[in-house]
Amino acid sequence: MRRSLIGLGILSIARLASAQATPEQVAGSFWDWHALRQPSGALTADELTEVRGLLTMEFACLLEVAGQFRLHFSKIAPDEKPPFEEGDFFTSSAYERPAKFKIESVQGHSTMATALTRFYSEDDSSWLDRLELRLENGQWKVADVNRGGPFEFGNRGSFLGQLYAAMSRDIPAASWSGRVARECGERPNNSLELPTLGQFNYLLKSRGSIQNRRAVIVGYGLQGAIPAFSQDDWVRYRGESSVANLENGSVLGAQNFQFTNNPGKGNGVGGTCSGDSGGPAFWVDPATGQETNVVMAVNSYSITPLCNGVDYQLRTDIAVTLDFVTPYLD
């Protein structure tokens, strides 16, 4: 009976992965698969094949590398327990399997969503984890799990961050190259695009709806504000921001966008902070609502001490930027 239930769950996943499923549907399908399969340690090849259709390319890539990482260390140190050998890494409780789950709410923006999920133990105690989803190629995909349960020996924080922290470093003594993990999060160089000259000048006349001026921002900087707190997991995070102003104010200048900035304490809608300078802002096409590969700005500076309020990013659709960058492109 158990085997047939797993089969039905996999068929459901396949249908959802090919349909215009909502974030809540994708989250429910993922947790259904998790409850049926009950994975332990790094996913097996069969497990990853079953669930890959629900995952972002980055998350699926890292989970595949985790299997290689475990196998690598089991070979070079057969008498020691390798990393990602056992335990449930997708929830806060590493070893106590939840008896049931409930998606309490789904909060989202145009390209990102969070499914707040409550898990219940056999004794009816519970904890909350956050399933992070992202719109990728027009479909909602599971991008990460932020584990926030109360377990002393359980999992905490971003699973994506844990994978990068463990596997993206070079470990010469173990003949491990972290490049294989780092490549999971890298966009191919030929996939990035510059805007055309003056592409965003329409925002000078009328900013209009927030849907017309959104961007996805990317960086490795601090994850909290008010007060800011440090982050040392060396993981690239994403947020969503919007253009608030152009060419208006003594600290702005004609070469910059002023963006909204609300990173919160790691749980705001998006923003930049110390360590994010130089990172890209990817244009969200208002016609489709989809993130594009067009780098509309490069993060530059802020004048607020706690990473709140607004920040300023250099426009890439102006002549000075295009003239400087274009000669370096193939």
C-alpha cells in the first residue's frame, strides 16, 4: 500500500510540474512527496528524479552535488560518517518525523513566495518551517527551506545556505573542489543582457504602478537591519525591490535609480545592505511579470545606517555605462 501511495504522489508531482500550479499547490505537492518518501540524508538518484520537477535548477543541482559529496567522503574516509549521510534535512526536526503538516499561509510577490508550514509530532506538538518558492521559466518552484523549529539538535536556517557552506569551499586535504557546488548558482555568462540605451527612460515621465518598475536584486550582504546583523554563510540571496525615484534629489543624480529597500531582519520583501555593493538588479518585465536576464542596475550605495529606507543603484541603460562595459563583452 505504501508503495502505491508513493506512485500516486509522483504522478501528482509530474502533473503539477507541467501545469500552471499556484505556489500553494507546489508547496503542498512537495510536502506530500516528502511525507510519502521520507528521505534521509542526501537524496538518492531516484528520489531526486521524482521531485526534480518541483525544484529550481539551483536547488536541484545542489541536492545532486550533495549526493556526490557524501559518496566522495565515504570513499576517502570509509571508517567515518560522511556528511549528509542520514537525517531529514528538509525540516527542522532531523530525526523525529512529523505525523502531519498544514500550510498555514502563502505570502508572495510577483516572482517569490513563502509557504509557512506547520508540522505536528505524534504528541501534537508543532513547529513552523518556511518553504521558499520562486517563479522560474513561468512556473513556481521550490527554491529553499528555512527551518525555524525549536530542536536543540535539529536543523536551523536555510537548507540552501547549509549546502553551499558545506560544499562550495575547496578542501585540498580531501581532494574536493567547491567549484562544482558554486556552479549551481551561477548564471551562464552568455545569458546576461544589457538594456538598450534609454530603455528605462519611461520611468522619468511616470513611475505608474509598482508592477511597471520592479527588479530582482541579488547579493551576498547582510541579512538583517534595525539593527543590522552579520551573515557569514557566503550564500547569494535574492530579494524584490522597485524603482522609487529618478533624477530627483541631491544624493540621487541622473545616473542612478533610487530603489525601495526593506530587508527587515532577514524576512522583509527585499533590499540591499552592507556587502551587496556591485551586485545586479534584474529587470522584471511588466508585460509578463517575469524576471528577465537584463541587468537594469548595479548596486552602489545607501545613505541610511541600518539598511532601511532606500538605496541607490547605477543605471546600466545610460551611455556612460554602456560605453564602459560594451568593449569588455564578446
